[in-house]
Amino acid sequence: EDPVGNGHDEKENNPFAEYMWMENEEDFNRQVEEELQEQEFLDRCFQEMLEEEDQDWFIPSRDLPQGMGQLQQQLNGLSVGDGHSSEDILSKSNLNPDAKEFVPGVKY
């Protein structure tokens, strides 16, 4: 029962058994094409979903008019205060320094 030179047993009925997959080659190709089309469809849907999600986010560089960027930079450069030091403000204050701390909603 040694195999013959072609790798098949002598008793094997069909010497072309290893090539029988070619009989259904069209079906195999159709199945692979359908899988590729399905994957392409899923990729497109996923990309559309990401684009829709991006539209929902507020992105200043994209969603604000062009002049708004300069205005935003100017606003970032502003600081609260009019140049007076805190000592000047405290010396002119007429608030009671010994008063209880104000807590909203609490009645004294």
C-alpha cells in the first residue's frame, strides 16, 4: 500500500480528487465577491457615521467665521481688573471685614 509516484493510493477511485474544488470555482468566486462587497458596504456606512458624528461636534476652527479666530485671541489676552492693586481696592472698601461669609440660600 505504498503511494504511487503522484502521491495517490492505487486504490483511490478518482485520481483528480484534489482538483475537484475547481468544479465549484464560480460559486466560490461569487461568494468571495459578495463578502468583499459586504465589507465595502460596511466600511462606507462606518465612514458616513463618522462624518455625521463630526458634524455634531462644535469645532471652532471649522464652525466659526474666519474673523472669530482673531477675536478669540484678543479675548484670551484680556484680564480682569483695571490696573489698581488689591491694596488700593481694600483701602477704599466700605465692606465690613468682620461680617459672616455669604452663603446663598442661608438666612441669618
